[in-house]
Amino acid sequence: MDLGLMFFYCLPLLPLIYILWRNLDQKRHQNCYILDYECYKPTEDRKLSTKFSGEVIRRNKHLGIHEYKFLLKAIVSSGIGEETYAPKMVFEGREASPTLEDGLLEMDEFFIDSIDKLFKRTNISPSEIDVLVVNISMMATLPSLSSRIINFYKMREDVKVYNLTGMGCSASLISINIVQSIFKSQKNVKALLVTSESLSLGWYTGNDRSMILANCLFRSGGCAVILTNKPSLRDKSMFKLKCLVRTHHGAKEESYNCCIQKEDEKGFIGFHLGKNLPKAATRAFVDNLKEIAPKILPLRELLRFAAKLLFRKIHQKWSKSGGGAARPVINFKTGVDHFCLHTGGKAVIDAIAANLSLSEYDVEPARMTLHRFGNTSASSLWYVLAYMEAKKRLKKGDKVFMISFGAGFKCNSCLWEVMRDLEGRNVWEEFIDSYPRKNLANPFLEKYGWIQDEDPDTFYVPDDYEIPD
């Protein structure tokens, strides 16, 4: 057939071919990749040892013997070790009267250390960043902390900026979702995500049990992440986002009030953790799993679960005793290779492990992260991910399931695909060989349990009194 005639016949198909090509090109640019990330490790002089923790507690003149016993039990059973980090003002004995400068110093130390290392390792210049997303829940400044980063690194005038506060421990995935949304409408974008928490201005110095507990759990930390949707950087990336689901129960009063910053009866500001927190977390967790399970699990597992559920309902209906078959459990391991869990506390990790039927191997990264770094709020997930990488667990094609909880009450989760075998050079590198550890018990009880027998009237000893080792 003559080429001219062939072109004539194919001419009507050109619009269709163009539309197909454009849609394919658009989908290629909508992918969300992690190029690299850097977790923050504060300096050695910021380590919060058991001995120093005892000194900090005894400095709080509003605590009595009963509050001390409560803290003693909480610290021992928290799953947090002796090498976590705290802000500078705690070591200077000024946690009762922190200044704005303390909060800014805490953030600057993290920003300069982690962002610098990330830019250097990726060979990306600050001027190449198109989008900046910063989430620091408990510190809002004017100008914003995102503006502080822009000023320090002299970023472009047209950089798109998002500054999040009050999002709690689940803020990282909210930030990822913002970046993901931008990637759907713009091509060849590089985004910098900065996630941390300010402890300096949120340290509680009262004696309300629901609020002093936060001092036992939260520690200094942070993470900087560079993401892109540029197809040419696909082979250099570490992870590809497969899906992300956000669940928010803020409309429920019980859920809204279970994690909230407020003043106690004496006017001291702190972070209240209510007794109904486990119930609110479970409810948000279940609703989140219902939505994300069909997106990440194979059809055969969904059909198996549906069949088991149907059988149970039929059995309950026709059973004369009124009993029923065991409640079926969906097997997330059929679509997930690794579980990256928020280190909200030992009880949080235990609850997720029980609900998802996870093994100790599955929850090891979260337990070890809680022990070594504590709960670093929204950045916790990245320390857990770094542990998996340092242990060289993450191989090309593996699926990583991230689960996080936050005030509001929120449960956010997502699934990542590992794009290449990862080498494991990160914040864990220097001490990864000493993990996992079998004994995660904090020696606080052993060292300071003697104070439980002290008379409440003599609980506060002179400043020059030497606490026994």
C-alpha cells in the first residue's frame, strides 16, 4: 500500500494516539519516589540516661511520692532505653522556664545537621527544591519554620511552601500526601519534607498523671526526606509510593479529646493522654485497615477473608448454643513484606502486633527504635525504616507498610515499594550490630526504686544530695 494512502487512512487515529500518549506520560509523572532520607542523631551530650532522668524528675517540685511511683512504673515499662535524646534546656536545668530561643535552637540543630547531610549525599542543591513541606506539631513561629529553612538555604522565590502544625505523630504521612497531590498536577518536581517535634516548649512541669506521661515517652529527633516524580530519577530512587490512606475521627468527641494539649488545674501546659486513647486508636486503626486492605492485598486473600466472615455469620445464625466460629483475621503478610510501625509506646506496638498477627521479627524494627531513640513523634517511622535498611532487610520489589497514629484522632497508613537493594548506611550504622537486644527493660526501678519508701514530706532532697548509682 502506498505510504501516502496509509497515512490518509491512519489520520483519524492520530488524536486517539495523542490522547493515549499524553495519558501515559501524565501517569509516569504522577509517581511519587523517595530519593533519599536522613534521620537526625543529636550529639552525645544530649543523651537522657537513667541517672539523669532521675535527676530531672526530682527537680520537679510539683511531684509527690505518689506521682513519682507512677512515673517509675511508666518509665520501666515504656520500652525506652538509656540512649535517647532530650533538648539542651533540660540538661541546663531550665525545663520549667523554656524560652522561644530554646525551641528555635532545638530546630536549628536538626535542620542544619540533617538537611545538610541529605543535600550533600544526593548532590542536590537547595535551589533545585520546588516544594518544601515542614511539619513541627507543637511549635508555631512567625515567620514560620519553613521560612526559616528557606532563609537559611536561600531557596528560590517560587518554591511552594507548606507549614503544618498540630498534626501530631501522624504528620509525616500527611506531608507525603500533600507532596503526592502536587505530583499529580506538576511534572519533574523535587520536594523536601522536614519532620520533627519541638520538646523544648512542650515540656510539662506539673503533676497531672495524664500529662507527665508524655515526658516519659517523647524524645528529640527528626528526619529530612527528598521526593520526586521525575521519571529519569526512578532508577536512583529508594522507594515508590503505591497508595496512601488517611482516617480522621475528629468529629467524634471521645476521639478528639483523647490526645490534646491543654492547661492543667494549676495552669501548667502539657499534652493530655486520656484513658480512652486505646479505644480511639483501635477504632481509627480498624477503619483505616478497611479502606487500605483492598488496595494492597491480593484478591485471593480478600476472597478467603470474605468467605470466612460469611461462614462465621451463618454459623452464628444457626448455632443452637448461640456461639460462633472464631473471628477471621485478614493476613496482611500476603501483600506486605515489612511493617513500619509508629513507636508510640510498647503498648501501641503490642496492640498492632496482636491485631495483625505479626511475629517478633515483624515488630523488631519498631521495638528497637523505641528503645534506642524513643518516640520522636512524626519522625519515628523513618527511624524504623532506617533500622530495616541498616539490617539489610529491604530488597528490590519488597513492600513496606507504614502505620502511624496522631492526635485528632488520626490513623494514616501507606505502602511503599523498594526500588533497589538498600545498603543500610544511615543513622543506625555505628551501632546496628548491637541490635536486636533481648533485654529492653529500663533499669530505672533498680536504680531509683528505693525512693518509693521515702516519706512524702522528705521526698525532695537538697540540691547537693548525691543520688546513688
